[in-house]
Amino acid sequence: MPRLNPLIADLAPPPIPSVQAWARAYDGSVGATIDLSQAVPGYPPHPELIAGLMAAASDPATAAYGPIEGDRALREALAADESALYGAAITADNIHITAGCNQAFICAALAVAEPGSRVLLSNPFYFNHETSLRMFGIGIGLVDCPASNHFLPSLEALDAAITPDVRAFAIVSPNNPTGAVYPPSLLADLLALCRRRGIWLILDETYRDFLPADAKQPHGLFLAPGWGEGLISLYSFSKSFCVPGYRLGAVTASPRVVTEIAKIMDNLQICAPRVGQIAIAQALPTLGAWREANRAEITRRADALKAAIAGVKGWEIGAVGAYFAFVRHPFAGVTSARVSEQLARRAGVVTLPGSYFGPGQENYLRFAFANADATTIGRLPERLQLLGDWIAV
């Protein structure tokens, strides 16, 4: 048999289906399944956006290719939205639309790193970042973000990890998997260090629209002189507009980087899907109040999770923010995969093991709580309390 690409063959299967298989073995004995495995919005798109999607889909023109960099209307709308959010002068020439934020990350990584070079990731990391780099033959280095430092990296740890073959440091804020929010001052220091050491800071801001009300401006990086010579920011429309199936993400970077990404996109995708681009370009300027209401709802769900975990002996939230909480389980010496599997099979609560997100995370599970309302989250204590007897089996 002809050989397969070992860079792909050596990857583990996608993790979400594996934990959902555990959930299918649950017999429903203690109530309906509570699926906290995947970051999906637990409410539908706005009716205005649904109408826009329907109208765009019925227009034969949307079946044609669009510009590689994305439809100009969406690039301009996102540039205006980001300019208002950050108080910075961001233009459409700084924007490249992609088919989801995972593709935005792949484009950014390929634009700055070649096979044999390395990209640094935080530990814990978002697993799709790690597997994407591996499949392209790009090496990986890890910068530990310990629980003792609120799952944030130190400047000293980053500085020590930068070697001549490193091209970038990739982070997510608010973080996936931990939920940790990087303070603006830390982000500024990280960018300054990356620029001083001659590497890129790739900042995945998929969940930036779900920051707490007192921290809605994520950072001031776009105000730094020459920011485009060190920063590549990534964004997803999936969570903020409840359209993950339409696969729309974006890169905000210097025009020089956007030009390089267009070369990559022409080979990966040619252009991002048109229907979502057209509908969101129209909706983006008008749905501010709806997006704010969604932010407030996610905050309520986060608060409900904090209260639920606080009511269960031995369980502890290590970090929480936006869509995620990294929760420490009480079963010392038991792998996170076993805890997560038993929780799904026996109690119908579907989570991801901490080990999926890097070494040293066996004591944690990731709870993606945005898909469950506060009432559903309130049922967690009784489920978690049942788990103790089963883990020993």
C-alpha cells in the first residue's frame, strides 16, 4: 500500500467526536445530557441576520468567486468595528477574511514560519493550533502558563523559550481552554518582547466580544507605533454572530502580511464563503445591542458555573472567562481522560480532558459552558457529586 503522510497519520483523531462518543453511552438515568464539550453559542442568530443570510443565499451572484482577501464590504465593516473597539485607525487593507478562525491561524502561521522553524504556544494550548503546526512540519515550543500564575505566561518564560529558529508566539485571549483573560499590560509587554526578539505575536481573539463589562476593550496593541511589524490578530464571527457553520474568520495585520496571506488563501480556499460575508457585512453595524446582550448572557452563564462548582466539595475553578472554565477535579492520580469519560458515561456531563491541551494538565477538565443556560448549569452539582463512587470502579 502506498504510504500516507506521516505528519498527518501521526495526529490523534479530532477530540470532540471522541468525547461525544462517551456521551452516547450515557443511559439518561440522572437527566438529560449536559454538553459542555464544544464552544458553540447556545442561542440562534438574530432574525435580521437570518433574513440577510436567506437573501444572500438566494442571490445567484453569491455563487461566484469573491475577492481572495474577502468581500470589501465586510472588510470595511470589520475595520470600522475594530477601530471603534480599540480606538485605533484600522482600515480594510489591514483585514483578510478567512473560512473560520482555524484557517486564519493556519494562514498566519504559514505566512511567518517555514518547515523546520518553530512557533511557541502557551501550555495549556488550543489543540487545533498544535495539530495545525505539526501537519505542516512546523516545530512547536511550549511556554508554561501555570495555575499559580492564573494560567498566564511570564515574560521570563517567553524570553527563555525564544531561540533562533522561533518565528512566533501564539496565544489566545480570552483563553481556550482555560478562560484566562490576558491583562492589557501583559499583552503590551508580550508584544514589546516579541518585537525586541524579532518574532511575531499571533493573538487569537475569537472570544473578545465576551469579556466582562468592565473590560470590554481587550488591549491597546493597535495604538502602538508600528504595531503591524509585530502583531497578527485573529478573529471569528462564529461565536459573536452564532454562525459557526458559515465558517468565517478574519486576520487583522499589516498590509504586507495581508498580501502574504492572500497567496496562501488562493491555494487553500480561493475565498471565504460568500453568503455569510454579505449578510454579516450588513448586520455588523446594526447589531451592537444584540451582541452586548449576548455578552451579558454569557457572563450570567459564567457566574452560574462559578456558583455551581463552588457548591461541590473538592472541585475548583482554576480560571474562567468568555466561553470556558478550566476546572480542577478532586481525583488525585486519576487521569483527566478517565474523569471526563466517567463524567460523560455515568452522569451525562460532557467535558474535555485537560490532557488534550498539553502536558501537565491531568488535574483539569475544560468546561465550555456557553452552550448551556444558567438553569442547566445549575444541575451540575448533583452530577459532579455522583462521580466520586464511580471513579473508583
